[in-house]
Amino acid sequence: MASLIEDYAMLGNCRSAALVARNGSIDWLCLPRFDSASCFAALIGDDDNGRWRIAPADPDAACTRRYIDGSLVLETEWRTATGRARVIDFMPFAGDQVGVTRIVEGIEGRVDFEAVLTIRFDYGNAVPWVSRLDETTITAVAGPDMLVVRSPVVVEGEGMHSIARFVVGKGDSIPFMMAWGPSHLPPPATLDPHAELRDTLAFWETWSNRCNDSGEWSDIVRRSLVVLKGLSYLPTGGIIAAPTTSLPEQLGGQRNWDYRYCWARDATFVLSALVNAGYHDEASAWRDWVRRAVAGSPGQLQVLYGVAGERRLEEYEVPWLSGYEGAKPVRIGNAASAQFQLDIFGELVGAFAHAIRHGVTLQPEADDVQAVFLEHLAGIWRQPDEGIWEIRGEPRHFVHSKVMAWLAFQRAAEQDRHGRDPGFTRRWRAIADEIKADILAKGVDPARGCFTQSYGSTELDASLLLVTLTDFLPPDDPRIVATVRAIEEDLLVDGFVRRYDTRSGVDGLPPGEGEFLPCSFWLVENYVLLGRFDEARELFKRLIGLANDLGLLAEEYDPRSKRLLGNFPQAFSHVALVNAAFSLAHCYSATADIHATPEALDPQGVRA
């Protein structure tokens, strides 16, 4: 049975990621890419669907764990009645070779260890043929996939598992190296595990030390940025939403989605976080990924893409996996890739505007691409869509989507670009004014004076918190103030913000889910803009207190069961954390003294 979601650690090398439970078991790993089929799937199935556990044989062994410095190198220290030892887990940066290295080191006394390796390719379905190449090397092959495992410890086959039993004494260092390769090619080259550990630590130290200071929140911000870096795909610059699929938003429920892809709408939020933190190279790589992914006809713009910009992400169900704690179906692919979501146009233009403002240059053809997309948007902004939450019910005129359409034309009109035809600017500003008038006429509840989820509805939606962050209206406008107050009254659950009332049936799914963590971070930023600084700080402290012992956040939190829910770790949550922290940093010194006014802030990329 899989561990609690919050009990996992993530390993990564900017090509793939592994989830390691507190008990020393790697329960999820897809190779060679984030979106490849898994070779360990116990996370959303059972132990027979694939895992790799290295831990003391003593069932009463106690452990503590940490990431080494600012890295994704995990160190787990085990204590038994006979001694102490540690396991160092990491994914090396070894060019095109992708895999996991685990080094067991003795600290004092002697500790009996057991390593149980269960490889199951194709999401836990394909049992491989395991062969021994020599006394230190075994291979596992099924179809196109091969894993090569090397260790000085003898690995024996026992009942469709590969098991090693060994003793570690003080000063001993026993490595286990696993690498993926195509089954039709020779096995991947042997690496020096200790040299790879030094190189991996050096990479992460160099990268994380570049992070800009964010005052008292610097440690959690740096950890979040390391997570974002770990979720980036180095060859292309794409950043995935999460390394997992089908971790449920409701325990035992159907809200189980595949997040191992890149969402175009994340461009604005990610760019804002990276630029705020000083990572202009990564911001440029993400900008270039977005530009390539969306290239082509604007009518074919997608919500999400593969890590290299792939467009075909057909969704299907995997019946042989039981799901995390029985939450089914387990889904591969994501049908939201075929949805119409109006807001992404505004988020893309907003991202480009934010990039320009903060010194991230655009390609020479960016103006032409933007003009083509805006002309397309001019003809479709009046249509209903599936919205930011990717509903599977009937399309609606979501207010957030309309505001993002307004943002696209408004930001384009504001850009001061040499050589631009002034006719474009006049046309874009006129359309922005038309959309704004439409929203104010149809998207405000006349009784409460607040924005609504969609035209003609009285329901609320946490995405309305982004209206403030776009400068659609000043923060002190009565409609903004009323919207924040209404969300506090209707959507706060034990102090955390839910996306919307799922009982309304708007999303076409059974009701019930956890509280979506980015929405609560957006409320932090709204509090900052409204001058409610103490409330902003207290809510932020509560939110970062939900992170696990390694600083990782999932997509949602259930205050009733006090558990993290949804795919893990979630890029959107960590991006929202970073942006909220920098918003607070503009307002508070390390002793919480205010030293900025709301007008001076630039908390989100969408405000650029």
C-alpha cells in the first residue's frame, strides 16, 4: 500500500523524477522522461506494480531524512539496535543517461539491510525478463525498455522480485546504480556513483545559490524553486505541472488526472516566479518553450502540451491499477488538451509583457505572432469556454476567462515597441475597452456587488482573486473589495480557499475535493494589495506550514483529514508560494515592518 502523499520525497534530474517514501521505497518512476510509462507504479497500485525499497531488515528501525543543502539529493538516516547507517538517493546529471543511484553508508555499528527490486514496465503491467550479465550487473527487459542495475552486492531472483541482503558497517559504502536504456541497444555505460554524487551536489549548489533573497521566507522559497527546477525538462525548457498521475483530489473519488505535462497558462506565473528569484536563463528557456509549443495557427492553441511540445495527449484509463487508496480511474494522458479555454490567450500575452518588463528578451517575430493570436482572439472572446479549472460540464462565460481576454488586448496595447503600427495599438485598446464593459455589465452580482463565477450566475470562484492581480480594477474598487469579502464568506474552509462549490454541478463531476492551495496563496496577494498585511502574513505562515518535512506541497489540502491531496509535488502550488513570498517581501522586512505601499507592488506576472 502506498504511503501518505505528504510522506514522499522527490528525486529529479530535469528529465524525470522519482518519489521515495519514508520507508525507503521508490514507489513511482517514469523513464526516460516525466511522461514515459512507469517502471515503478506502487504509488497508484500495489507493491507488485513495481517499487524499489532499500531499508534495514529490522522493522522497528527509525529514520530521519533531509535534502542535502539546496538540492534534490535525499539523505535518509536509519537507526537500529545494532547501529546507524544512511541511504543517499539521487538522480545523476549524466547526459542522456537517466536513472537512479542509491548509496548505503555505515555510520556506526552494523546494520542489516535488505533491497527489494520489483520492476514492472508499462505502468505496472509488464513483467520483464531479468538476466545476469556478470556478478555485479543484471538487466531487465520488456518490449522497448531495459533497466540495468549494478551493485557489488549480489542480487538474487525470488518470486518475480530481485532481492539483495547485506550488512553495512562503519565506513562502508555500497552503491546501487540503475539506468534506463532502449532494449535494442547495448546497456548504458557504467558510472562512478561517488563522482556522480559530487557532480550532482555541485550542480544543485551552484543553481540554488543564485536565488534572490526573499527575507524571512528565503529557505522555503529556495526549496520551491529547486522543486520547479526539478520539474523542468532540460532538453526543451518545458516545466511540467507535477511528476505524477491520478493522485486524487478527493480520496476514493474520480477527480484523478495526469499532470505530467506542460500547461501554457502556467507561463505567466512561472515567469513571474523565476524572474522575481533572479533566474533569467530559466525564464528565457520557459519563454522559448512556450513560443515553440504554441507556434502555428492560433485556432489550434492548446491548454497543455508534452514536454517537447507534443500535442496529442489522448486520455485513457488503466484498469489494472487499483488507484491511490482505491481512487479510480487511473488516467494516462489528459483530455483537457482538447478543451477551449479562453484565458490562456491573456496569460500568454501577459507572460510576454512580463518578460519584456523584466529584461527577458523576445524573439524578433514575437510581435507578428502576438498580432495573429490577438486577431483570432478578437473573433472568439464572446464564446463560452471550459475555463481555468478545465470543467467537464457545459461551457460557460467564465468571468476569469473574460478578464484574461481583456488582459491580452490591454497588455498588448500598453507595450511600447519600436516600429509597431499604431493602428494595432488603437484597435487592441478599443477591444480591451469593449470586453471590460461587457464584464462589468454581465459579470457582477447586482445584489452583492461582487464578481461572479460566470455570466448570469450567483456562484463564486477563487479564480476571481486573479482579477485584482491583473489591474482590471484598482484594489480599492468596491467590486474588488466585495469579491474578496464574498470569497471569504463562501469559499473559505477552515481558513483555506476552495476553488468553487463543486455541489453546483458546474464541472460535470461528483461533488467534493480538497482546498486548492494556489487559491489561498492568491488570497495572500490580495490581502497585500488591500493593505491587510498582517492577515497576509498569517495566512502565508499557515500555508507554508502545510508543506511536508522536506518543504514539498501537493495540489490541494483537506483540512478535515489534515492530508495533502492531488498530484505531488505540484508546480502551481510552489509557483504561487514563491510569488506570494515576494509580494510579502515588498511589504515586510525580516521583522515584519511595512516598507512599501500596495501601488509599488508587482506580485504576479499578470500585473506586468
